[in-house]
Amino acid sequence: MEKVVLAYSGGLDTSVIIPYLKEKYKLAVIAYTANLGQKIDPDFLRQKALKSGAIRFYFDDLRDRFVQDYIFPSLAANALYQGKYPLATSLSRPLIAQKVAEVAKKEGAKFVSHGCTGKGNDQVRFELTWKALAPDLKIIAPLREWKFKSRQEEIEFAKKRGIPVPVTKKSPYSVDANLWGISIECGVLEDPGVEPPENAYQITVAPEKAPGEPKYLKIGFEKGKPVSLDGKRLGGKELIDRLNQIGAEYGVGRIDMVEDRTVGLKSREIYEAPAATILITSHQELEKMVLSRSLWELKESLSNQYANLIYQGAWFSEKKEALDAFFQSTQRYVSGLVRVKMYKGKAFVVGRSSPYSLYSEELATYGARDIFDRTSAEGFINLTGLPLFLEGLRRKKASS
């Protein structure tokens, strides 16, 4: 019997997909799950996958790899899709898909499958990864082809086959979580004119209910990577975990946006990303201190392209590889200390220092220690303004 490796979450859809693949395609199903920072019980998932009909279950704890190979490169680029979304779910999909392809190769499977909907972004991210890394694999997307019209029909299908299904009331929201953030959609959130209810948020307190006194943090960076918190060196995963906890307590990292999906439609999403918000804000401000204006402006323009290709599933593209090389080169001097103030849902940078700073107090000051040569300004203005001066003369001549 031919084999298929399924990206398995343990939810209703992927649990139903296992017997669906067996019955329709006559395939032996291998389930794969990864821990990227979400709440997860691998033993429970293993038992559920096997009870659903899978012949094997693979599980990997990929949190450290996710931080080093996915989150930190994205942080180096300050990647924010459409200026707001730090790409938490977008970053996780190529890593999961890569591991599914590796399992398929190990098992000699010719097929891979996922439980993504036909109008979402994740189907694109999974499938483009497989096309890039394992173009010989055949892809099966059950949610694009099966005839179930409701969740209840899926539940009945599962019950008839003895597949365990949730017995608790289903949340009206679709939630995806990892170390870099939480994505929340569906339910009342589908009306972009309605304020998100508090029960939609998973970890952050409402800003108005956050502590009345501000919280200060000191984050240390080395070559663009965060390495310490309040003077204590931490691994990437531990530092992000801690910032998520602290930021959530102060209501930091809530994002509400209408975004453009890869498939062409607009959708309303909300996100919680305390650590991502704090770190991107801090990293940007440290870069402003150590990068020249022209390099910073170039980096900002390329950051948008980088965020777009991550969102659109092109993680393993040659363009992304080339951009990574550029962004990595810009991090040479991004080392120093950033002081962050958190208060009522906001994270403000209130101090920064670096041994590689391009800021000179002696040049910037208006005090007695000023060493700036004011007399050079006139020549600078004359040369900089020469094109405008010539245009002005022409304009005057044409109007006379």
C-alpha cells in the first residue's frame, strides 16, 4: 500500500482526514506533528492519530530551530506584513512542511497532505514548500475536495468510524499559536466593524486592565539577535517565552487588522504577539542608531518584500535566500542595549546604547561641548539645493 504523510494537528479536520485518505485513496497514513510553542500533548496526539487510523505518528520539538532559523532571520529584517503582522503563523508553515517532506522521504511515501482550507493562506505555504523541496511528491488537499458541508457532518463521519471527536463546545474562533504569536479569526471577528470581544484574546490582558505602573526592561542584542534580558543571558526560546509572559501582563502585542490574503480576498484577523512586538520595536530602534541613513532606507524597502514573500509561502525561494544574505550583512554592528517601557498595551523604547553607535553627542548637542562646524552648512545647502535653484530660475524665466 502506498503511503501519505499528513501534517496533523489533532483537530477535527485532520482527524477526519486520516480515514478519508484511507478510504478514498487507499493510502496508509503517517501523521506528523511539531511543537513550535503551542500547548501540546504529544502522547495524547499519538494515541488519537493511531485510533483515527494512522499507521505511525511522528513528533518533533522544533522550538529552538524555529527561533534560530525562522524567527531570528525574520527579526533581522523587521518583517511585518502590511506594516503590522509579525508573521507568526506564516513562519511556522514552511518548517512543518519541510519536516513532513523529510518524513515522506524516510518512509518512501509518494504523497503528502494537509488540512488547510481552500481559501486560506496556509495551503499555499505548505504546497509551495513541497514544490520547492520535493517536487516529485503528490499533494492531496482534502478540504478542497470533500463534500462535507458542516462540522456536524464531519463529526458524524468520525463517530461512525470510532474516531474520537471533541466533546466540549467548540470555540467560535479559529486559533493558531506558536512562540512568535497567536492568530485568531472567525466568529464575530468576521465583521470588521465589530470590536474584538475579550474572550477572543488568548493570553493578553486588556490594556485598560493592565498594571497602573509601567514596567521597564533592558534587552541586550549581539549582531541583531536578542541575547539577554535585564542583564541575564538567555537562550532565544527562553527569552521569547519570558517576553511573551511579561508583555501579555501589560496588554502588549494586540493587533487588529484587515489584511490581503495571498488568494486575493481580504480578511479580518486579530493577533497577539507580545514578544514579537517588543523585540521588533527594540531591534528597529537599535538599528536606527548604528546603520547609516541610506542603508537603513534600503533595508526598510527590502523588508516589505521579505515580509510579503514569507506571507505568500516563498520561504525556500532563491529571492528569500538572497535577501537573507543582505539582511545578515546589515546586522554586523547591531549590538547594544535597549531600554523598553511597557505601559497600558504599548511598548516604548526609552533608551538605547551601542559600542558601534553612529550617534555623536558632541555633534548633536546645542550645548557648550558642540564641535559641529556651522560654517560648513551654507556650502552644503548651496550644493544640495543647486538643482532646485536651477529649476527656480527656469520657472521664473518661463513665467516672465
